[in-house]
Amino acid sequence: MLPLLMAGAPLFMKPHRFSMLSAALLLSANALANPALSAQEESAMPSASTMLRPVNPAGAVIPGISSAVVVESGRMMFLSGHVPMDAGGAVLPPDLESQLDQVFKNLSATLEAAGATPRQLARITIYVRDFQADQLPAIRRARDRFIDQERPPASTLIGAAELFHPNVLVEMDAIAVLPPDA
């Protein structure tokens, strides 16, 4: 059973190993079958600036995060929890930054399979097992290598007691906006 925290009270649910395995296999197949978009293909896509508009009112601003993102056009894509599994389905060793890099690679492969790039991310949620404040710089470094720095998605970081596998330190879900022709 997986513990989930909601309003401070643990809830339990049975893990869906088949769906996680299926997702990992599909992710691996997509990553191999769909190489990164060429610069020409990417430049032909509607830009994030025409599809997504960050909103950052005056006040406390967190670098690399938009307070909100308005979807101006496109279709919504909801990405389920992505985990640090390699193309063979193995969980990476428990090193936070390398696991984050793998999760971002997996998320990117899923976006590319749908005809999008990380620039189309409107929102990301990062779940970190046993989160400690001193992990924040590593999380930001990994995130900043992946997201559009000029138009960052709205983001949330959540500390979790446990994730689906004992070696998994991070999981991420997201919402993206697909270009109209994707």
C-alpha cells in the first residue's frame, strides 16, 4: 500500500504496478521511436509565448516559477506521475539530482510523443520523498536545465513520506498545452 498525505492525514491506496510498468514501457518505446524535434520542426510550432502567458503579480517572486499561467490557445495534456526509471525500466540509484534529471528526460519524452516540448508546460508538481530544505538547490538546478527560463511553468514542490518504490526519491506530474496542430 502507498501512503498519501492529504490535509495531514495519511490515506492508503494499492499500487497499480501494471499501469506503472505499462507507462514505463510506453515511455521507453516513445523515447527510442521519437528522437528530439529538429530546430526546424520546433520553430514551426506555435511558441509558448502565443499559447501560455505567465502571470506574476508584484510581491514575493520565486525565481524560475510563474505564480500562474494563462492558457491562451492549444489543447490541454495531463501528464501522470513520472518516475526515475531508465529505458530498461530500472529505477536509478537514490541520488536526488540524477533522479530528477531522469524524471525530466522521461517527462520530455512523453511531451515529444504528443508533439510538444517542455516549453509547452503550464504546470509541474514535484514530489520529493523526505524533503529537506537543503535539497532545494539541487531541485532548482535540475528544473532549470529543463524548463523554459523566460516563461517558467507554475510549479509546486511537495514533500512526501513515501513514493511507490523505496529507491524513488522524486516523482513529477505536469500539465502542458499542446500546439493546435499536434
